[in-house]
Amino acid sequence: MSNQLNEAQRKAVESESEVILCLAGAGTGKTSTLTSRVAHLYNSRVGCSNMLALTFTRLAGKEMKERVIKLIGSAGEKLFCNTFHAFCVKMLKEYGYLLGYEREFTIYDQEDREAIVEKIIEEFSYGKYTNKKIIISLLDGSKEIDCREEEQVAKEYYWILKRNNAIDLDMLLTETLKLLTEYPEVQKNYHSQYEYLFVDEFQDTNDIQMQIIKALNPRNLFVVGDDFQAIYGWRRAKTEYIINFQKYYPNAEIIKLEENYRSTGSIITAANNLIAHNENQTKKVLRAHKDGPNIEYVEAENIANEVNIIAGKILEDSQYSDYAILTRTNKQMEPFIQIFKAFNIPYQVLTNKDDPLKKYDIRMILSTLEVAINPKDDNTLKKIINFPMKRLGELKIQEVEKVMVDESISFIEALEDVEEVQGFMQQLGEIRSYVTEVCSETSKVFDIAASYLNLLEKYKGENRENKIQDLDKAREVITRWKNVQIDLGESTDISAFLKWVHMKDIQEKLMEQRNAVKVMTVHGSKGLEFNTVFVVGMNQNVFPSKRGDLDEERRLFYVAITRAKEKLYITRAKKTLNWSSVEVDSTESKFIKEMGYLND
């Protein structure tokens, strides 16, 4: 193993320092270094159950854990290697009872949060004082409470979640921190279990995540990251933590990885030239280890011409999976999707659109399962009460809610005497019994729920072939998820799946291997690499965005160009459409000149 490492990587792997910051530039083998360190510790008689590896995407966690298993065998299955949020779920399932949560809590996503806040504002007639966006900003921590109405809405929101045995994505972090800071026995248990803590992509750490790291207080801390690739300031990530790491850990050893094995010399020269324009950053200069063709700069007459030129270049080769189109915004993807359809070029778009699990009926099946395993989840129960058929009208629901308030009981308890839903309540009970007493394996439970709801018969009777296809596509997603879980030695039960559904990121789509051109925003490309990359729409006020912080926009472009292994195209249209869909002259992005010489 050590023979395959360069001097800096070997130093990071074998160092005996208790705290290490590994500054790993793009393409410098950070994953190999991190996983080799895990293997080195294991070979030095540190058990994987005493190591904790936190990542920012599940895809990164999956790749790391697979590499560890390859290096040390099945013992690697004991390594917890997943996202901060997944770690929080683990802790809250174990110790959430201390905060009043039952083990099978529901995770509410942004959509749930917005719906609940909207209902509170409406019910309490706060509309003229506040609005949903302000409250959401308050709940996610980006805004302070300014008035009593805001405080009341926030208080009601958290009360509703607690009553429903539910936690939102931000609360996963804050409630975990509460367990670590307010319950000494929890902190002691985790501190003694996880002697070695690894944090990947450390430049993306925000305040609450940093507080969790500090609260875990591991004996040994190894963080790896690159402030040149810090692109999540809008998520409140703070480059301060990586740039001034020694302020927080004065005795830390800092090791720099600067040997780039991914990209060609021309790409690395351009990347170094570009990022040098940012001032507040660590000092690193990447060195390339291979030659290749010059970067090509394409200036098209208009967007249609730009898209056509790119499609033409892709059509010269049938290995479509070698190509990636990177855009600054989601909207810029549309012309590429249209032309790929026209030319029958297979493509894969990395967005949350077209997610089989977001189809209405599939969401209702999953919501039914949420209620089956967490009967306290009144909020979700109200969503499914009229699926797949109408059972209660709005007036009847209001009557049930009045009983609920008058008798201080839950919504599910208030439904017990409502004749119209007795069959449905029995179905819910049978699904729950199946999960708790017979089998909790996700694919089987999903089919059982669809069967109890008589969906297949309903769709066939209505000739809804598209709905039957939706069921099949959802099963495909479940099967892919299950196979990954099995490979990593992790749970395949319905509880794990439902929590994953609320926490998954767009890169999960790449687990479906296809010979297709990948189309995504630069943010979505983080951590990925492709043989040939087109960074498109390189006009001023588009990239860099006129609304973005210039230093972060530059780092974002740095991420874009360092995704390319062999060939990089930078493209723009001289004329673009304004808000009135009229063609206007566009100015070249300032980043083009900052990269240095380009081959026109």
C-alpha cells in the first residue's frame, strides 16, 4: 500500500500526530490517502468500530468505505463512513429518547417544513406580520428572531414536530449537538468509542458541524479538504475553519498534497493561474503529472450555435459517459437536453427533477410506510388519508381536528371512531404488523404497502400504464439502494431507506451506471471527474454570477475546470437572450483571462 503513495501522502498516512489537517488539492488523491490511513491504523491494531469517518455526500462515503473494504476486507464494514446527517440519525436513534423522541422518528424535508409554517401562519392569522420565507430563514439559522410573532410561529413549529415524533434536517444537527453538550454520558460514550475521527471535505464545514466535531472531542482528528474548492458559503460553510485551522488546534500538523494525478498540465496551469486571484486562502500550487491537449475556448454566435457545436463534438465519439456538461445554473441545462433529444444522444441530468421517488403516488406509498412505523406522525397521516381514494372531506377533517384538540388526543386516535376510515386504519395496522413482526426489508415492505392499497388493480382498471411504470422505476431505485447497502454491510430495512430518502443528494443518480453524457451544475459536479468537460455559458454576470461572492464564484470555476482529466472546453455565446427573450450582446467572463493563455 505505502509503495503506491507519494512522500506527502505517506506522511499523512503514517503520521503519529494527534491532530492533522491534510490540505489536499484537486486530484491529489485525498480519498486514497484517507482510506490508506484507515487501513494503516487498522493494521496497527485500531478497530474500525473505533473510527468514525464523516463526509458531505453519501456517494463520497460509499466510495471511501468500498476502498477501505478492498484494503482490509470485511472488517471495513464496521467503519461508520457516511454523512454528518446520517451520523446524527444514528445518534438520535440511540439516544433521542433523552430529548423525547422515539426511535422511529420521521425526518421532515424542506417541503414539509414550508407546508407546516404556512399552515401555522394561516391558523394564527400572522400573515400581515410575517411571511413564510422569513420564518424558514429563522428556522435554518440564517436569521435572528425579530418579533414576538416570529417567535410564536417558531415555537409552534417545533411543538408540532415534537408531537409528531419528527425532526427536520437542520434539527438533526442541532439535536445531536444538544445530546453531546447537555448529556455528559452520551458525550463520554461517543468520545470513548470513536478515538479516531476523520472529516472529509473539511472546507464545507459550518458552525454547527464544527461544534459537533469539537463536542465529540476525539483523541485523534484527521481532517482533509481544500479551501480552493470551498463553494458552499450560501449554505453557511465557513472557509475560516480550514484556513485558520491552527487557531482552533494550535498543535495540529499540516500536510499539503499538491501532486495532481487527474488533469493535464494545461488544465492545472489554468487552475493555478485562476485561483491565484483569490487572496484569503492557504498557499498551495498544484503540479501536474501528465501532458495533454491545450484547453479549447469556443466563442459561438448565440446559445443555439454553442449547443450545436458541443453536440457535434460529442457525436464524434460513442463513449458518451466520457463527457460532462457543467453549467452555472439549472436553467442553462435545458437547451442541451433539447438537442440531445433531437440527436438521440443519451444523457443523464443530475437534478432533483425526474426522481422516481418524487412521483405523487410513490410519495404517498412511502408516506404510508412513514405512518406505519411512526404512528405519532399526524402531519403525514393527514397527507395520506385520502389516498388512493377520497375518504374524508375537508369539513369532516376539521371535525376530527376539533375532537383532537378538545380531547387532547392525536389525529390517529381521533380517527378511531370515524367510520369512513376504518378499512384504511386496518390496512395501516396490518402494514405495521408486517414490518414489526414479519419482515422489515425495504423492497418487500414497499410491495406489501402497494398491495394493501390495491394500487396495481386500480392502475390496471384505469389503464394507467404510466403509474405501473412509476412503481417499477421506484423498485429499481430501491434495488440499487439495497445493493449498495449490502456491499457496505449496512441495513436494508425500511426505516433506513425512509431516512435516506429525505437525506439523499443529487449525486445518488450516478450510482445508476449508464453510457450517457452527464449534464449538471458545477455545484453538482463537486468530487466527480470526467474524461472531457465542457464548462458552458462563460459570460460575465452568468459565471461569475452577478449575485454571487466573487471569490466563491472563482472557486466554483476552479472546481469546474479541475473536473476534467484529459480535455477541457470553455464555451460561451456572444449573444444571449435577455429577460424579454431578445438577443443582446454578452461580455466574456473575466475568469477567461484570469486562466491565462487559451488555445482559440
